[in-house]
Amino acid sequence: MTDTTDTASAGGAVPDTHNMGYIISIALVATIGGFLFGFDSGVINGTVDGLQAAFNSQEVGTGFNVASMLLGCAIGALLAGRLADMFGRRTLLLVSAVFFIVSAWGSGVANGSAEFVVYRILGGLAVGAASVMAPAYISEIAPARLRGRLATIQQIAIIAGLFCSFLSNYVLAGAAGASTSEFWLGFPAWRWMFWMELLPATIFLVALFAIPESPRYLVFRAKDDKARGVLTKLFDASVAERKVAEIRQSLAADHQPRLKDLIDPVAKRVRPIVWVGIGLATFQQLVGINVIFYYGAVLWQAAGFTEGDALLTNVLSGGLSIAAVIVALLVIDKIGRKPMLIIGSVGMAVTLGLAAFAFSTGTLLSEGMVIEAGTVLANGTVYETETVLQSSMLDLDPDMGLLALIAANVYVMFFNFSWGPVMWVMLGEMFPNQIRGSGLAVSGLFQWGSNFGITMTFPILLGSIGLAGAYGIYTVFAAISILFVIRMVRETRGRELEDMTG
């Protein structure tokens, strides 16, 4: 399947013929890394009871254990850019696939907390590397007019991975009777939850051998003939020759990419484009999205929902997330990246503000509080016997609870329409060729570092200033992000990567 489109490039307006079937298949292989990103992040949620029983430790399964993986992600993202510039985009994805396999196997066979954490951090390294390299690789093989849509598939893959991990955990626990019960071959179900990741991780490893190295990396390494061969398969011979020349011309310096290139040699300061990348990566997390994904059940139970309703709300959020990303995929190359970010920031600021308002109307019932028999809460709960609360909760009027529920889910939709996919798309395409790997590395470090901070601080905020205070903070960051996008972010839709400047 081929497609011809008239696009202006550095060499003039020349019709480009695209081998669309081949390009899409390559992008789909790369996004398996995103699927594993989501699966590896979500699988631990169903294994907490099994881990605690197996290791006899309350430490495993706490917020720090989730966050410790995120530290591995930060390190993986930081190292990924430099290593990808040294050894290649596809090569790094291959290494990530191996790490996913080792982490999945090791997490399931671990016999102690320390061993388990080591394997989880190893998985974090793979997640961090894949999170920045998959969109970068897609950006470097895709035609400009389709680059946004193809890179947006990464976000769909991430959410699909989360959903599949939750579904897998549910099915395995149900089949065994509980996550701690014995299942196949005498192993408890929670170990099989980790081993389920071996299937997609192995598929990822095998499929990577069928896709080519990035042609832009090949030109970086002075392998013009190989780059020309790849570009010929992606486009045609005449386009390949022109694009090799464009890539070569775009390499402004006569040295291999390095972190030092992020410093402007004239002004002796960090290039403005790097600060934009850091800002995009950081704001994506400071608006609090992972409070929904990591602590969804905790959040809604704290707001007075039953456990069943809280889990159902998480399923609803996941479905809405997928729908929102699909809409983003359809329009990102039509309306552009910057307008989508602005729409998302405004929508998130409004919906987060509404959720904070709803939470502020509730009454905080602290852990250990004694509820007398016959007490009727504002949310309609009736206590027939004297009860000691096992955890803090927010007693909300049903109308305010409904407002919070609707606002939070609309917020999730705004995020997944905008900042969720668009941030990764822009990081993969906004940097000049010379600093793309390094720029992605630093931005990825800040993205995962911010993720770590939000993950660690939410339980603290919940216990100190409550849901209203926490959501108030996220509202402020969403509002600030509007100004950041308007003042700092430049549109990249339809521009060739060789035309990007720092």
C-alpha cells in the first residue's frame, strides 16, 4: 500500500510516495514497548497480598515500592538518549525487551523483598528507555503529515497495557480463588501475574528483529548506504536520496551527539528548546494524572465510595482514557499539537477545580474514629453497629460525590486527549537531530522524576490537607501550564525533523 502526498521539504516541494503498510507495521512494533510500559506499571496492583504473604513484609506493596520502579524509569530514560545515539534506536529497544523479559521472570521467582525490588527496578529501566525511544523511533521513520497520529498510538498502547494487566490479574486471581492461592504447577497466582508479561515481552523481542534501524541514526553514524536502503523501503529511491542529503545537512556540528550539545556554545547556557522539553515533561505529571491511575481505588474510597464502586470507577476511567486518545489520534495532525495542549490545560484546570470544590464540601472522618451505632452519613451510609474506621474517608453529600466523579473522569478525558499523547509526540519530534537523543534523555528524567514526586506525595497530602487541598494544588499546576504552552511551546505539525531548530 502506498500513498502519495505533496509536502514541502528542505529540498523543495516534491511529491513523496509512502509505503504506508510498511510504515504502520514498524510503528505498531515499536508501540509494543508502550504496551509493556503500561503492563509493567499496572501488574503490581494485583500482587500486593501475595507479596506480603510470601515475603512476610509490609514494606513490599507500599507507595515506595511503586515509586522505586519509577526511579528505575528515570534512570532508564536518562541513559536511553545517550545510549541510543551510541548504539541505535532499535538496538536500545532490543535491550529493553530483554530487560522486560528478565524483570517479568525475576519478579515472579523472587524469594525476598530485596531481590524483588532489584527486578522491579530492572523493569523500570526498560520502561524508562522504551518510553522515550519508541516515540523517537516512530518520529524518525514516519512522514511528517502522519507523524503525530503514529506516535499517538504509543499512548493507546500504554493504556491498553494497563487494562490488560488489570484484566490478567483479575482472571488469574479468580481462577485460583485468590492471588495467594496455588495455581498452575503449584505456584501461587500472584507469581503468574508477573509471568504473564513474558508473552508480550517475547513477542516484542522477536518483532524488533523484523524492523530496521532509524535512518537518521544511520546517517549520524556515517552509514549513508544503509540509511538510503531503509528510506527506499519507507518511501522510494528518489525520496531516499533527497532525505539522506537533508539529514546530513541538518547535522550542524561535526561530532557525534552528546549531552554537552544541550548547552548553547555562544550563550553558554541550556538551550531554550531543552527547557521547553523539561516543562512539557514535568507539567504532564504535576497536574496529578497518576493519582487517578496509581491511587484510583484509594482516592474514591477516601471520598466515601465503596470498594466495588471505586474499582468500577477505575474501569470507567480506563475506558474513557482509550476513547479520548483515539480522538486525539484522529485530529492531532489536523489541528496541531499546541492547540490540543491549550484545550487540555484549560479543561483540566476547570475540572480539577470542580473536583477540589466538591471535595472541600465534605467532612473528613479520620482513621481510628469511632462511629456510633445508628449514625447516618451525608453520603447515605448507615452504621448499624459501633464501628472504628480503619482508614480516613471523606463524607460527601451524594450530589457533591457525583460532581467529583464526573469532574474527575472528564479531567481524565481532557488529559488523554492532550497532554497524555501530545507530550510524547512533541518530545519525539521537537528537538533538532543533533540533540534529539540527549534532549529526550533529560526530558524523560524530569518526567519520571515528577512522576515519582507525585506518587510519593499523594498519600502525604491525603493525610494532611485532604483531597480538596491535593486537587487544589493540581488545579494550580494545570492553570500554570496554560501560560507555559502559550508562551513557550512552538507548533511542530507538518514540519520535517530536519527543519527543527533549538
